[in-house]
Amino acid sequence: MTIAKQDAYFKDFKEREALAERMLPLIGELYRDHGVVISVYGRSITRGTSIDILKAHRFARQILENELSVRETFPVLEAMSKLDLASSRVDLGKLTVRYLSQGMGVSVEQFVRQELGPINTGKASVLSEPRDVVLYGFGRIGRLLARILIEKTGGGDKLRLRAAVVRKGGPDDLIKRASLLRRDSVHGHFHGTITVDEEENAIIANGNLIRLIYADSPENVDYTEYGIKNALLIDNTGKWRDREGLARHLKSKGVSKVILTAPGKGDVPNVVFGVNNELITADENIFSAASCTTNAIVPVLKAVNDHFGIVHGHVETCHSYTNDQNLIDNYHKGNRRGRSAPLNMVITETGAAKAVAKAVPELAGKLTGNAIRVPTPNVSLAILNLELGQETSVAELNRYLRDASLDSPLQNQIDYTNSPEVVSSDFVGSPFAGVVDSLATIVNGKRCVLYVWYDNEYGYSCQVVRMIERLAGLEFPTYPM
């Protein structure tokens, strides 16, 4: 490589980096002052760094089959910043590509004003007042939910995390729980600042005061004593899974609705957000967000069934070990789960295949399922072995799923990758319910095998947050339409 070419590559990068740095304050202002969340082909660049912006643009090549440059998106973002936008979600990548293909000589400012006209109506609070959220339990899922909710605080006029209910672990309980929120062995450091207020027994995370309330049972808490009212309570303990047990939370003053982060039993509505949102009704006050595996496979299964039909199939999950298993061999009431989780693959059961029918009734009785717990701390893989109602090909099936990930009602649930090098750790922090690994797809006539990765902690937590946003009435329009 010549010195001239070397210099050209470096100069090009520095120019693009400088543009990305100029984008940061515009993105921040749109988010803080207007409640606008910016993404590039589904990759959020709100609250990111200049490198995050460049990486999101680089990702777009998987979709567009060519590069998308900040040189192209910056003028579009700049035009957006001059408008008085209402709270919304705007995909800067899609908007830019639409301008490049359909602008037809119109200025960037005119095009953006036209495309975003319906939301160029001024900032207005979506809610009359912020909606309180309480976490009952502060374990793996609880702390990730806290991180996501804090990240979505914005101007403080939407959801606000007010408290986490736990059992006191000792005299230094507050300090230890703050430390666990600050540092995570899988998901890395918290993005922001964390301090504690011992007088209020609270964690202060990016300015959010999150009170730790100590209680042994739901009925023992009066949330109104802490100024909490009409709260959405997320039970992430899994201790109660039926209506009778979960209804104990509703006996507490200040709680209006309960969401369980595990499969619900009996007549508790099991919601896979994006698929059966119709179960979220105003007259129901107890919900389940189903399981992480159910959330990962149901959107893909629904998409495939809608287009190709599914005659029957088998779901096998390679699931990262969980806290339910033993670190070393010891007694466990479940078969095989007593064996050391970091040292063994452990065959176990999964209810995900049966749970599919609760979200997609037409698949009732068509699927079987099993699970293998594997020695990884996070990210799992679902293998969908299906017989379809019609013949297809790898190219057709992948193209359909790619399109579903880009422009469909399931675009926030289904992601898509065509990289030949991805492994499980590459999906840590994925906000999607599941990611289709297109290069692993197998098709033989009517039979197909699909591989779906999912961050069984973070991706699932994002699904739970989408659900509580709906419950709070916080659904924003997405542009371009």
C-alpha cells in the first residue's frame, strides 16, 4: 500500500469522525428537548458516541449492500434539528436513503419538512404527568430493566423508575446493590454516574432517585408513603406466577398494574410484545411478559407462518446457564440441574414451544421443544426445525425475514445478520427479541432450519420495557412511514 493511499484512508476516517462528532449535540438536543429517538436502520444512536454513529452507518451495508455515510446523513439530521418536532422515533438511515432515491431535486430541508410534517407540531408531553415504575426484585433482569429505564428518562416526563423492593441483605446492602448496578460482568459498566443517598436509602443514577424498599411480602409495602402512585410494578422475582399470587401486589397502595417477567400460569395474559398486543387492555391489571425464549422465537415463527405456513416443527434451544443452576455439583430438585453449570451441557425442558400457542393460536399443537443449558453466562440460540406449507429456497426465506426485520410490524422484535463470523458474544446487548442468522439457514423443499440468536437478558428486558410503555400510553410514531 502506498503512503498516499494510507493517508487517504486516514483522512477519510478523520473527516467522517468529525462529522459524527458534530451530529452528537444535534441528536442529544432532539432527544432531551423534543423526545425524538434517532436510529440508523434500527441501531439507536441516541446517547451514543461518535464511534457508535460510525458503526451504525457501517452496519447499514448489510441491508443496503453498499455504504451509508455520515456525509449523506448529516445534512438530513441538520434539517431535522431546525424543525419543532414532537416525540417520535426517526430512522435517519431510512430517511436519508429515501431522500437519495426520491428527492428528485428537492432540497434536503424541503424533503425533511415534508416527510416529517405530521410530527412537526412542537414538543408536547405525551402524558399528563410521568408514570411511576417500581421493580419488585433487583436481580439480573431487575438491574437491566433499571439501566434501560434510566437510559430512557429523557426529559423526565415519561416513565420514571421510583423504587426497587428487595430483602435486606446486610448493613451495607445499599452500597452493594449500587455497585451491582454500576458494574456488570456481562453487560459492562453503567453508562453514567451512580451515587447513593443513605438518608433516603436510595441509589442516584444519572439524577434518578431510586429508593430501595425492604419488604418480605407485597402486602407489606405502602408505596404512597414514598410519593409513588398509580405505579406499574414489574415483578422480576418469579416467585408468584398465577393471578392469585400476583394480585397480592395490587393490595399495596400505589400500585395499579403488575407485569411478571416469567411465563404466567392460569388465565394470566402472556404477552409477546409486537405479536399479541391486543391482550394489553385497560380492564386487565395483571400481565406476564412470557419467557425470553418465547419472545425470541414467536416473532420469527409468526412471520414465517404468515407467509409460508407452518405444518409442524421442533424448537431446540441452546440456552446460557442461569442462576437456578448450581455453580458446582450439588443437590437440586430438578433433574440434571444439580450438575455444575459452567462445566456441563445440561439437557432440560422448556415450555417455550407450548407457550407459542398462547401468542399465535394457529400454531397450537404443531410444535415440540427441548432445551440444552450450555456453559456460557449470556446469549442463547434457538434452532427452529420446521415443515412449511409450501416450498421455498434459502434466498427467498432469508429475503423475506430480512424485509420483516426492516419494514414490518415486527421490526423491533426481529433482527437479521449476514455475517459469516458472528458468535454468541457478538449479541450481548442486542435490544431485539431475536436475531436471524441468515448464513446458517437451511432449506430443502418444504423443510427449513432457522437459527435465531437472542440476548436472553437484555433483549428480553427491552421487550418488557416496550410492554410497559404501551401500558403507560407511551407509543410514539415511527418515521419515515
